[in-house]
Amino acid sequence: MNIEELIKLKGEDYGNAEEFWTSVAIMWSELIDWSKKEITAEQAITMMVTMKAKRATNNPALKDSAIDIQGYGKILEDL
């Protein structure tokens, strides 16, 4: 499978790439203080959770996002 096919497949599962990543960017913007040059590990994990939550919202029938959120939550707890 080439990259164009993969992007099309993911788009079928999670929605238009531009719309998806615009939504993620808005959520992430709310999570970080842009005056800082670096983000923390906890912020990075939280940002990934929001991305996976957006995926789950776009296609709740796919369970991989919910499983990933659980994994990220455990990592965050362990930190």
C-alpha cells in the first residue's frame, strides 16, 4: 500500500485529513502555553489523547482509539 492509499483509507475511517488536523490543532492550542519553547511529556501525552478522542468521535465503531487512550492514560499515570 502506498502513502496515498493509506491516507485515503485513514480518511475513510476518521474523516477528511485537513478538517481532522485542524480540529486537533485547535484542541492542542488550548493545552499548551505557546510562550514556552518545549512541552512536557505529560502535555505530549495529553495532546495524543485529544487526537485519539477526535478519531473516536469521527468513528466510534473503531475501538483502536479507545484502546490507545487507555494506554496513554496508563503512561500518564505512571509518569
